[in-house]
Amino acid sequence: MAYLLLVTSIVFSGSASPQPSFPRSLALARRVRCRRVSDSSEVLKSDEGASKLEYKRGILDDFFMQSFRNKLVEEVGSDSEKPGYVGLIELVKLLLLKSRTRSETSDAAVRILKSLFPPLILELYKLLIAPIAQGKIAALMVARVTVLTCQWLMGPCKVNVIDLPNGESWDSGVLVERCQYLEESKCVGVCINTCKLPTQTFFKDYMGVPLLMEPNFKDYSCQFKFGVAPPEDDGNVNEPCLETCSIAGRRKLNSGVCPMA
């Protein structure tokens, strides 16, 4: 989910708030299987046998993760007993499970994203930066800040050139080589409802930057396209459930569509 952008905004958003304990009964009832993310920069093998790219976190990355986790705890109402990235993903899954509808999950994720930014910064960015050069400057800026501040969440990524519907090409894309958020959650619903849809909504509505995210559920890569609006009929939201999904389990539909998406 989502996902952190501006270092100054995170700093302004404040220190950690007290975290209530995660109810053991709920934890047992909704147990999820997640692998611990290594702090090394080694390339490991995932359960599916593909190379797993590891990002070596720094001091600021740990601060970003804790800030994000604190906001998740506030929204969910409890904390995971697991530390680090594994506990973070468990909280994201709990956010998905406690919501009754897709829109309810997405709205909660948008609230978390908004809470990471002082309102004035978002309003000023949308008012003063987003309109410059038909949105190009704002799109280029957020692409670079994303790479600088969000690799702890998504894994290794880089700025790349994307094609716009009008035929122009901007270097306002971000290619996530292998998204650890998706790989650790192993859930299409988590990707779509706590990351893709709310992140697209957040950038468009609160920063004035259109965004199309194109996750690849086969190789776990993801292409961010800042400056490109999502199509009305987005096929990504109807992807089949992953075979390794620990949330859907026996609730998979006959059609194969992920019941959590």
C-alpha cells in the first residue's frame, strides 16, 4: 500500500504513537504466512524459484517503515506481534480482511496516505506545481522522489521513459523490478485494493498527478506511469487469485477471479 513520497512530509507527520497489542485470537484466526525480509543486498530465491531482489535498508528507510506502520495501526486498531516488514504485511492483510467492500479498503488506504502528509503541502503541490507544463514537472518530480524514498517498501526500482496517450514520451515512469509488497503478501487483492487503486486515487485527487500502475502478477514487476490516467476498464482489477495466496484459500471463485480483489 501503499506508499511514502516526501521525506519532509514524513518528518512533519510526527513521532510514533502508542501501539495496542494484536489480539491473539484474531491473529490465530487470520494467520498469514509471510517470509522475513532480509536486510542484506543479496539475491535470494523465492518460493516459486525466481530470483528475489533484496533492498538494503538505511536509517531513513527504517523511519519510513515505522511511520507507515504507526498509521496502519491507527486505522486497523491493533498491531501485529511480528516485527519489521513481515509485521507490516500482516497489518496490510488485516486491513483488507476487516473491510467489507473494495471501496472501503481503498478509502482506508487513501486516508493512511493522506495522514502521512501535512494538508498544506498537498494543497500547495496540487495548486502550484501540478499545473506547470501541463503536469510534466509534477510527474517527473514524484517519479524521482518515489525512487529515492520508497524502495524499502517496493524493492529495487528505477526511473524510466513512458509513452503518453498523446504520443509524447516522458521520463516520469518508475519500474519496480520485483515488488516485494506483492511478493510478500502473495495476494492480488492486497495489491489492487491497498496499493494500486488507492495510490492512483491519492495522486490524482490530492496531488493533481494522474497515475496508472500496471502490476505484473507473473513476474511481480510493476510499472508506474505518472502523468497517465487509468483507463475506465482496467483489466488488472479482475486478475485471477495467485496460487500461493494465503488469504483467499478455499474462497477462490469458480471463475478463478480473486475473491479479495
